[in-house]
Amino acid sequence: MGTVYLLHFLEPIGNPANPHGMAQHYIGWGAVAAKRISVQTAGAGAAIVRAVQAQGIGFVVAATWPGTRQLERQLKRRKHASRFCPVCRGEVTPPA
């Protein structure tokens, strides 16, 4: 058991000429979420998060759920993370 987390990028990343090639979220899992998110923040995590940071784009932890890697895979396979992102749904305002 661990925690599945959703990172919301403050700006989309990818190819603006191809809307399907854009991303604004990353879903990850960590046995200790705070530790894993600090690894992401330090720039030693997923490639997309490193690319976001390299472009100077910020991100926020938009949501967390208790769960396993299996839940992480299920959420990733669903695609469209914006459907369960509280920032995208207007329920939470990211810091300025």
C-alpha cells in the first residue's frame, strides 16, 4: 500500500501544433508519497516532470489517493487526468 498522486502542471507541456501531444498532468505512486514527491521536486523523478522543470513550469500536487501501483496504472490507462483533477475542475486554485 502507498499513495497515488496527481501532479498538475501550471502550463501544458508538449507540441502546441498537436493537441494530442500536450500534457498537463502526471500520475505517480510512492510507498511514502511525501518522499517520492520530494524526489520529483528535486528533478530526479519522471522524465516529463524533469522536462516541466527544465522549461521553468511549476506544478502542484493536485490530489492524492491511498492505493497501490495497480491503482496508478488504472488511472493512467483511463487517460484524461483532467477529469479527476480538482484544479482543472475549478475546485482548487493553484498558488500564484
